[in-house]
Amino acid sequence: MNRHIVQSSASIDGDIIGRPLDRIDGVLKVRGLATYGYEHRAASRPAYGFILGATIGRGRLADIDTLAAERTPGVLLVLTHRNAPEQAVFGEPTTPEVPQVFTRARPVLASDAIRFHDEPVALVVAETFEEARYAANLITCRYEQAKGTFDFEAGLADAYRPARANAGLATDSIIGDVDAAMNAAPVTLDQTYETAFASHNPLEPHAAMAAWDGDTLTVHTATQTLANIRAGLAATLRLPLDKVRIVSPFIGGGFGSKLIVHAETVLAALAARKLGRPVKVALTRQQMFANAGHRPAIQHRMRLAATRDGRLTAFSHDVIETTARCEEFAEQTAATGRSLYAAPNRRTTHRLVRLDTNRGEWMRAPGEAPGLFAIECAMDELAEALGLDPIELRIRNEPERDPERNVPFSTRNLIACMREGAGRFGWDERPRQPGSRREGRKLIGYGMAAATRANYLGPTTVRVTIDAQGQIIVQTDMTDIGTGTYTILAQVAAERLGVSLASVRVELGDSTLPRSAGSGGSWGATSTCTATHHACLALREKILAAAREHERSPLHGANIAEARFARAALSIGSQSHPLREIIAAVAPEGISAEGNAARGETYQSFSQHSHGAHFAEVSVDLDTGEPRLRRMLGVFAAGRILNPKTARSQMIGGMIWGVGAALTEETVLDPRHGHFVNHDLGDYHLPAHADTPDVDAVFLDEHDDKANPLGAKGVGELGNCGANAAIANAIYNATGVRVRSLPITLDKLLPGLPIA
Ligand code: MOS
């Protein structure tokens, strides 16, 4: 196991689930004792790799001269496609079945083909990182350049329909006749919206340290899902699964970029095997922009038709998005609208434009985050055309059942979130006329938008053990990507077993532990807590049986049906004995039990989503057009909240990402060379504290008994759903200028502002 002991020192008993507790891994992190993948101290001295990337966007590596690099002091190995060990073949570039996409072989340096700009062409391994980087710069490449396609706009006419969208969803869903409804309706909207390429940029870049012991590979890395990385790496290297161990106890953010195996991990493994010593490889921040996925650029055509009193007769969202020639990714952007509003005529479609870039990947709320920008801006525009309050328009189109699946919602408090938020935010005080409120040289506006996110559960097993000291150990290969997994698992186990929080140790992030669904799709907390809940119930049964049946047990022969686990003791009738005393007597080696989570029947018979509402107040400078967020409130309903402190942090993080998407974030693709131009944090602008002055998130009380036994739903992505639209709508309210293209930078606003 790893050497980290993640355990709270706080003696907290009783009802622990739902309390706003500090992270139990917090002290390790604050003290720098939580080591991340690249920091792992290997048994023997590691070597350091540096990746050299291609400087063309498409073509062939005709020649590569590595001689100077090889002669550089400290250099141990230069890997290119010429000497890289054989790997499995990369599959066909179509959207595969859902599990396959996460685990397919992804060979690196496998041929002379260049498929995208900055694709690895060499790995230099040296005694130090600096020597490797220096030597990499001495390599010269001769390319045969092929004509690449890097212009989304130019490719729109050639958009194609993929076999399916991400998560296995149908590309098209068509009900009734949208065209006829548009022709017949008194009020319609037909507008095109754009969302930009975006890059994940977790604080911890992608990194791996690979070490071989005979034919067994251990990789310390940064991943959201150990099982995927393990399977993907094993497939790439053609190893049996049991020869690959992945360790990832702490992860500095992922946001969807750490769901599959990437070049640094494969290259570290190849080099470590060749050299017979541990090798560390990390992507630089710049390399991450082309080698760790991105959110595709998307064009959204929204069509809405409504009666005069604001009832939708048609809802249509046609999406065209970028994909990569080397591997398809079809974000399920338009699927967002399939369960959001009532309308008899409905249409949602996905089409793709192939570019010669790296593959798009899942990015925090894939689907909803860009999808809701288009939907919720369109609803805002329709509300104005109808002369209705934007919230009232949503109330009038609230569906009683899922409008496409015709099943009930498990819970749906979308409108309740809007009403609560309107009251708290002071929505009544918003400017009724766009562009009508001024404070000096600033225009002030309010905007709101709905939030919705599909709720998932993934197959997960958790093992819970009690030892003879009464110590509880929770084990699964689940990750904590900064979200609070360690803490909520300790909360669930402590409450279910009736022990103090301080008695629970949580061990995550090792593929030798029972397999979980990992962190992704907002399913992490619900899947692992559900499995922990079941494991604890199973453990209680085992403890109870042993306590009654074992001759040395102080409760031997106690046959009253009623047993209680509380205060670290087991009570049967009037007798009560500490758990440690019982375990020491009946099973000094400890007792373990496993619990599972899996999607049940309620996933078919109910439509499961979390919901929310965002409210934003912005100012726009009349002279410069600079938009600034002033304050933002999110109200969310996501089932039972397991830990309001860590959950609130996630919501606020998601909302701030929405601020970035709305105002600053865009990865700019050079249409001539296929190069992501602004590939660093100096030019790719993330919101900083000064950009997010007053952001708050609150939860409504909710309990979703269809989701899982805890009544909880995922929160990781919900905060990022619709936040961008609330800000865009506020900017319109401030200025009267409707910008339908993200990010809303001042150059897009300025031409429309009054000169006054
Ligand atoms: Mo998420 S985009 O599945 O980490």
C-alpha cells in the first residue's frame, strides 16, 4: 500500500453524513505530505523523460536525427518510432462502445505518421529533467507535410453524423414535426450560438512514474479512474491486466482529462522497461493543450416555437462540433435538452466536423456545460420576445414527466431552485429594460439560467474491514481528485458502523484494491458511498453473527433480534460491548465485508437528474466594453448532500468555470497550422480571485430515494451547468447587446455599445 494514512483526528459521532466536515486528507495536503504521482519516491533512482512534439499538424516524420541528443551528458535513451518497443495497434477512429473508449490501446511513437500538432515524436530520458529537456532541443526533424484540416467554419458543410454520441447516446432524437410547429407558431426563435475550444488545465499536469519488477509494471500517476488507465495501459503494452498496477492516492484535479491513458504514461512505461529503472515523465503545461484532450468547439442552432402565453410548441437543438480525424469524440451536447422542457415537437441532433487535432475528451459536464449556454440563452431571448419574466417562461414549460422518455423524474426541483434563488438574489430588482441601469460609466445587468445534469451510477466495489483495535479500514481503487472522496467515505462508514470519524481510515487509489467506477461524470460520490453503505451493512451482519456464535464472544448466545451499532459498541438487548473487544475475542485477524453499487431498475423507470438555478450580476464598462462579474448565486437540488462543505466547494468551482467559459476561456486553433496557439496559462485565461468576487452556492433539501440508498446525487459537474448562460444573459441585460459566441470578450461587445 501507499504510505499515506488518511484518517481524521476529529472525534465526531452519531449522525455524521450530511455534516460540513473538514477534509480528512487536508492535513496531509497542507503539510506537503500527500505525494502526487510525479513526486513518488521510487525504490531506486529514477530517470527523467522529456517529450518532443511534432511541429506540423499533419504529415510524416521523414527523418529524425537524434545523434546530438544521444551524445549529451546524462542522456540515457532516446526513443523514437524507430526504436520504440512494439505496442498494440490503435483501433479504428470511430466512437466505440462506451467501455471500450476508456480502455482501448493508445500506442505512442508507433509510426512515422503525424496526426496532430505536438504529437510526440521522441522521448529523451536522462539523469535529470533538465538534461532531458536540453537534449530534446538538439533533435532535428524533417517532416513531409500533408494538407491538414484545421478550420471548423470551412468544414461545416462536410459535417457527418457519427454512429452515436458520447455515453452511448443516440445522435438524433426527433419527436413530432419541429418545422411545422415553427411555421405555425406566433412567436419563434431561430439563432445560432457558438462555444469555443477549451482546455482542462488541472493544477497537477499529467504525469507518471513507471517502474518494472520483472514483468510486472507499477505506475504512480495522476488519474481519475485507475481501472481505465490500467486496462488502457495493459492493452497498449499487450500485458495481462494482473501485470499492471496503478497507484494514484492524490490527484490535483482532472475535470475529465484524466479518464484515459495518455502519452506520458505509455512512454514512461516503455522507457522504464528499456532502461531497467524507474522513469518519470510529465507533460509540460504547454504540452497538455495538445496531448490531454480539450472540449470541442461547437456550433449550436437553437429553434424554439411558442404560443403567445409562452408554452413551447417546438424545442430544437442542432449541434455541429469538432472531432479529430485520429479518434472520434462526439460530445452529447444536444442531449441536454431531451429532458429539460416540455414541448410536443422536439429535435436534438449531433454532427461532427473532422479536424486534424488531438482527440476531444470529456470536460466537466460534457454535454450540459456548452449545451445549456445555447438553450438557456435562447430561452432568455424567447422570454424577452414574449414579454415574460425568464423564470415564468421556465415555469410554464416545466414538464410533469420526462418529455422524451415518458417516465417520471426521480426528483425535480428545478423551479424550486429558481424561486429560492430569485428571493435570495433579489431578482425582482433586476433592470426590466436591457441597457437601462448605469452606475457611472458602468452598465449593470442581471441574468439567470437553469442547471441540469444527468445522474449516473457506476459499478463499484468497496471493502470495509474492522480490526481488533476497532479500527475501520475502507478500501477501494476510487480516487479523490480534490473533491472530498476520502472524507465522505469516512463519514458514511463511521455513521453506518456507529463509530467515531476518527476510527475510520480510508485507502484509495491503488488498483490492487476493489474496483470502482472512479471519479468522472459526477458518479464518484454516489457510487462509492452506496458501495460503502452496503459493505458496512454486510460487515454488521458478519460482526453480529460472530458475536452471537463465537464461544469467546462476550455476547455469545445473545439471541434478541434487536442489535445496535453505536458509540463504537455492539448492543444486544441490555448488553453492550465495545466492538474492539468483540473483534479481539472472535476474530483477532479482523473481519472484512464487501459492498457493491450498480445501476438498478430505477435507472430505467425514472429520469434522474440534479437541478439548479444560477443568478449573476455583471457590470460592463461603457468605454472599454469590459465585462466583470459582480456577484453570482447558485441554488442546487442534488439529492442528499453528504458533506455540504466539500459539495459547496465543488459547486463554486463549477460556477467559476462557468465564469471562465463565459468571459475568458478559449483555446485558439490556428487554422493554417493546426496549432493551439495560446497554450499556456499566460494566454489561456482562467478566472482568478479578482474575477470572481462574490460567488455563493446553496442547496435545497432533497432526498432522491430512486438514486441510491443514501438519497444522494452527483454534484461535481452541476455547478458548471448553465453558469455560462446566466452570465451571458446578465451581459445582455446590462447592455442590450446579445453576444451568442463564447467567450464574451470586449471586442464582441464594444461595437454594440452606445457612444454616450
Ligand atoms: Mo468528468 S468530464 O467525467 O471528469
